[in-house]
Amino acid sequence: MKYTTYLFDFDYTLVDSSRGIVFCFQTILKRYGYVAKEDDIKQTIGKTLEDSFRLLTEVTNQTLIAKYAREYHEIAAKHMTSLTCLYPETKQVLELLKKNGEKLGIISSKGKELIHEMMGQYFPDNFFDVILGIHDVKKSKPDAEGINKVLKALHANRTKTLYIGDSVIDAQTAQNAHIDFCGVLNGITSRKELEIYPHRKILNNLFLLPYLKKLE
């Protein structure tokens, strides 16, 4: 299969933002008297902030959850970019795909402004054909709304689109959108967990992504 559109998850797929995410969560949790282990926080990466705070605090009051999320955004705006780094192969792989004329997009549960800020350190303006963040959709992943919205904006062929991500949520998102999925093992989700879902390939990292056809 020759793909013409590559859509990426962000955290644990293109970048390692775990230090920043842990820092922001621990700051808010400590502020309100909660304690969460680093590994427990990392387990929530890929979920919405609201769902993550519910899991970490067991709070169900929506007003409180919304307050925690707002304060998280304030801290993230100041510290997230400096605590986030590209994976070593990310820039090379994306530049190769771009050179080959492929359309590139990011679909994330992170705010779009932060993604632009982070990626702007490494790529020129408009390098990505589309970046869609959590505030651009009514329903977050694994709902297919984000992917469907991007496919429409790019006039992309669903059968020639590949979604790349690190988590079960990403695999479910691709499945719900009826597009191919490629898993990467940059995060904490295991190969065994990803292989449960329909997939084109499960890669250790992004390095071999442009050569999927040759791997078969």
C-alpha cells in the first residue's frame, strides 16, 4: 500500500513530553493535597486532562476537574515546551515523508497552540498540512471525529491514509475511523497490547516508517 497521507499522534509518538506532563500534573496534585506516582501519571498520557485528573484523584465533581485542567494549562504554557524533546528519528522521518510529497498531520489530545510552539523549534511554518488539538473537536480520541475532520480538510483518500500512534487509544481511533494503523513502541504501551487491534505494522520507533512497503 502506498500511503499519501500520514497522520500522527503527538505525545510518545513524535515527541517525548513525559517530563513536562509529569511536572505539570505533580504541581497541580501537590497544590491540592494529592500524591501520584510518576508511573501512574505516565499511564494517563494520551487521555484528556479531565479523564486523567479523574483517574489520579478519584474526584468526580466536574467543577473541580475543570479547575485542575485550567491550572494545568497555565503551568504547561510556561514549562511544557522546555521539558519536551523530539525523538532522535522524528525530524529525519518527517522531512523524508515531506520530500516525497506526502501530506502530514497531527491529531492530539494536547492543545494545538502548544504543539505549534514545540514543533516550531524544529520545522518551518506550514510544514504540517494540518494540526488538530483537543479544542478542535467535540469528542476526543478514540472517537473518529478528529480524523474525519482532518481527512475532509485535506481531501484525503481514507484508504491511502495511515494513522501512527503509541497507545491503545490511538489504535482504537484508527479502527473507528476505518483507516490503517501503525503502532510505535516509544511509550509505555506494549507490542502485545497494540497487536490486539488491526494494524499495518508495530515498529520499535518511527525510523522505518517510510519503508513500510519494503518491510512486507
